[in-house]
Amino acid sequence: MPAKKVIITTGCPAGCGPFITLKAIEALKNKKIDFFVVGDKKILQEIPVYKKIKNRINLVDLNTPGIEKIKKGYSSKLAGSASLNYLKEGLEIAKEMRVKHFVTAPLSKEAVKLVFPQFCGHTEYLADYFKTKNFAMMMVSKKLKVVLFTRHIPLRKIPSFIRKKELTNNLFLVQSCLKEIFRIKHPKIAFASLNPHAGINTFLDKEDKVIYAAIKKFKEKIYGPFPSDTLFLGENLSKYDCLIASYHDQAMIPFKLLSFGDGVNLTLGLPIIRTSPAHGVAYDIIRQKKLPFSSSMEEAIKLALRLP
């Protein structure tokens, strides 16, 4: 059986990305995988584990000018520029080699914005690159799958994004991906209401009525909107194949409480499988010279390779 190919961008060179990339690859030593790692050799060779795994990876060294002087644990224009270049190069390699499995280590949105002010995050950048209109951010772990209906927008603006057309598109995408990617024949999906205590038999405020109307357009099993304070309880997690949260932190707080160590970010709607660990650049950990955990990165690589 031929080895599976995966492209990994090492994320912010001042953050945890280079370390967790190498540690995850080390942990996957018994797997038949061709790793194409995009980053800077000058950064990677400073990490002791690099010597152990350097012969197991295809390193795409961008040799960024001045990268050896980067201040670890801090946002900077150099960190943002390097991070963005790793991503661009990785995508070009994926296109040229027709590699469908793509893993991104964390980068700093603040750092990238210093060189590319329009940058909102990996998810939006990749959707724009592939010209994908209907896409979504799904968090995946052994315990649950949860989709963020809205992502990186201020809380005060969220109600204006709760619209029937966008909700319908999102529900269709999630349903299709559960069937096609996760091979769930008849997925059960539950939607978290935007407002407190909202639910079918209690309080349905304006936004929740719109959610309810969108759900009713589907013949298959989609439920809600349900109050989010009880939706993430264990008995409900076993009842549904996927939950959809109305906004970012409504999903991320319970997800990280339940699955911080093994959580994975999966982008739905792309022509490739793209995953990343469910955490950020960990500048604070790097500044303290502590070793960040790499289990989430390892799970991101494993999930990317497991999905078709």
C-alpha cells in the first residue's frame, strides 16, 4: 500500500507550530506517511527532535531572510510574513502535486494582519483561495462534532448574520459532509439557539424563529433550536452526530472543556481536506520556555489522512 501524502505548514515561527509539527510527526513513526513540511530549516533545526525525524520528512525550506533573529513568543511583522508565505507555498505544492490532505499549524492573526490587513484566519483565507462560497468550521474530537455558524465576528453583530438563506446553506453543507466525509447515512443534527433559554416549546425570539424556519425546510433529522446551556451535556452528545452553534464561543468553550487535548479544526466545503489543532500559537507558553503539547496536532494529521 503506497504511503499517504500530507502537506503541513508549520504556522507561526515564533509560536508553538514548529515544535508541535515535529513532535506530532515523531509520534506517527509507525504510519506510512509522506510528510511535506513547509517552513524554515533555521527554525526547525533549533528543536532537538528535528535530528530524529529529518530523514522522514520532505522539507520545503523557504529560507526566510532574517528568520534566525525572530523573537520567540511574540507577534511581529516577520512572523506574520513567514506564516503567510508558508501557507501560500503549501497551497501551491498541494495544487502541483494534487495532494488532498493539508494540515496547518497555528498562526497569529494579529501577526499576519501586519502584512495582510484583510486576513481573518485560515478558514476564510482557504475559502477565498479555492473560491468556495459555502464553507464552515467544524471542531472534531472523539466526543463530539460541533460547527460554528458564525466565526470571527463581534458578538454585537451576530444577530444580523442569522439569516434564512445562510442558515439553509450551512445546514445543507453540514448534512452533506457528515454523509460524504464521515460516512453517516442518516445524520442527526441539533442547532443551538442564539438567545438564552430559547427552545421550541419556550422562548423563541426573532433570531431563533429564523433558525427554526430554516430547519423546517429539511425533511431529514435536524432539531432545534435548543438552549445551549444543556445542549452540550453528555446525554445529548450521544444523541446527535453533530451540533451547530450560533456563534464562536458558544461552541469553543464547551468544546475546549471537553476536548482540548485531542480537538481538531476541520474546514468543510473545500476541495481538499484541511485540518489544524484546536488551539492557537501559545505565545505565553513559548515565552515561559515550556514545551507545548502536540496531541491536538497529531490528531489533526490523523484525521486529515483518515478522511477521503
